[in-house]
Amino acid sequence: MTKTRASGRTVGGLRTLSLQAPAVTLLLLWMIVPLGMTLWFSFQYYNLLMPGMTGFAGLENYEYLLTDPALWAAMGNTLLLVGWVLAITVIGGTLLAVLFQQEFAGRGIARVLAISPFL
């Protein structure tokens, strides 16, 4: 069932899907190809110090990863870093938003300087 807008035009339908399909397909390939390559390379022997040593490793790379004692220390450091960056970003952003809402001389310039790196 197709919906009709107040202007009389239909919402959705085959035309809309046909216009969106190339972009969605391209974005899907843009994500799937690197993921597939990453998975493929994770099952290969590859050593930058000895480039001639190649071949299929199977699950040995994953076994090495999961039995490496440095894995859990690295995971803890990563979670700690992500947590702190998230906290600092949220708290700092909220404080800047409250500050820029206040009336002060040069508020417009300060807002432009704050937002300009993102443009």
C-alpha cells in the first residue's frame, strides 16, 4: 500500500528504491570488502621481517592472540582510554555549551572559533 502526501505525490515505492539502490550497494561494498580482506589476512602467515614466509595459518593466529598474556592488559588499557576520552568529551562539551549560552563580549566570535574546525 502506498501512502500519499498532501501534495498528491506518493511516498516510497519502486522509484525511490531504484534511486537509492546504487548508493546503498556502493556503501555495502565499501564496508564488506575491507571486512572480508581483514578476515582473509587474519588466517594467513605474514611476517614483515620475513616476507617470504607466507601461507595459510588457519586458527593459529587466533590461538596465539587468545593465549598471549599481553592481550588482557592491552584490552584493559584500551577500555580505560576509551572511558576517559568519552568522559572528557561529554563533560567538556557540556561545559562549553553552557558557557556559550551565557551572554559575554565576543560570544559570536567564540562560537565561530569553536565550530570552525568541524567545517
